[in-house]
Amino acid sequence: MDHGIMMFPTDYAIDPADLAKEVEDRGFDSLWFPEHSHIPTKRESPYPGGGDLPRMYIHTYDPFVALTAAAAATTTLKVATGICLVIQRDPIHTAKQVASLDRLSGGRFLFGIGAGWNREEMAHHGANPKTRMRLMAEQVKAMKELWTKDEAEFHGEFVDFETSWAWPKPTQQPHPPVYVGGMGPGVEDRILDYGDAWLPQRVGPDNIGEFEQRANTLQQRAADAGRGPIPMSLFGAESSAEALDGYRRIGLERAIHGVSSADRDTVLKELDELAKVTG
């Protein structure tokens, strides 16, 4: 099992390129950056973590810009969105950003995606929360056409474009793996429909047995559909010995640990502590 790091890269925290070098030097395999374009000041959507929304959500860099800096500063580290809010993005532009980052990183990009939780943020982008899952499915399928076809077109309910040329194509073939985030109802269906891997969260010793049953069901469905095993990378992984043993038992590809959006010294201390228990 590999171990990755997730941080909200902000304008007041350690620089993304500096962070990436430190993460790679400590033997972690990947670095994950989330996304929020903006935060509406009037919001009814509750913060999933409870309480007030942390400051980092308002100060987050664009993930593709920050990950490009991270990729340029490293040689083997995988760079990943965790998660990219695709429903708030134009799929043609996003397909180009994904392909560009994958090529410039030498094929080191992992495309973590999700539909998000902030309904007011979605609304500012014209996304309807009630149809966002259908929208996300079409967007990903349309991007796959752009990545894999010399002349691509797509005609759906939400995404529609005529035959087009779009380069560069990704280095990874047929495209960077699509990690579908979420734990809600239907996430397994989405993974089997257009995903390559699962990016679950909020799994620790208290509920790992329940998650294991769910993961086994997903793997059986994948096998029944003629697919190989679905890789699973756990977002927000715990670092206790009990949790890590459980993650290994259920066959996680990767445990992704969060660090603070803080100054360099604070983040390096957190990385050192994680390296001690995961190395």
C-alpha cells in the first residue's frame, strides 16, 4: 500500500512546489490538491466537516496551476486532483488542462473528480444540484472522447459539440485514470459507468468492516462486468496502527493523509510524523 499527501494549497501556506519536493523526498507516492473556485458569502449548504468553514477553502489556488508547479519541481511524484469539481467547469477546457498536465508531468497525473457539496457555489457556475450527477457523467465521457479520438464529438443532454480536433493528447493511455470520489448512494454505479478507480473518504477503525463489505460488492460487480479489480485510494486516511492494518487488509491501493494549510515548518513537522508511521 502506498501513501499520499493531501493539502489545500493556499496563498498563505507552504509553496506548492516546495511542498511537492518535501513530499517526494520523504517517499510518499502522490500529492493531491482539492478545488474550490470561490465561496459565496451567503451559504446555506452545511460544511461537511461541521462548524464554520475553514479559511483554506476561500484561499485555495487553482489545482491545475498548483499541480503544474508541483510536477515541475519533482521527478517521480504523482500529482492529483482530490477532487476536481468537474460540474463547475467547461469539459473542453478541462480536457485540455488534464492532457497538458499529464504530458508536462511525464504521465504522472491522477484525475480525482467529484460533484461537490456547496450548492451555492454550483449555482454560480450554472450547475443544478438535482442533475449534477448526470452532468458529471456526460462531462467525463465527453473528455474521454477528446483524449482518445483524433476527431472527437459528443452529443448529450448537457454536453454537446460537433466533430473537433483537440491536442495535446495525454501521455497515459488511453488517458489518466479517473478516480471517482464520494461515499453516497450510487457512487459504485458511477465508478462502473465511467470511472477507473474509487476515491472514498471517512473510513477508520470504527467503520472499516462496513466499508470492506461495500468494497467487496463493488469488486464483485466489476468482475461480473468483465473488469479487473477497481483500485481504491482512501482520502483523509487515519494514521493509527489499527487503521493502517485495516487498510492493508482490505487491499487499498493508497492511503491519502491530510496536512495543514500552514507555514513550511509546521507542514514539514507533520510530514515527518506521517513518514515515521507509514514508512
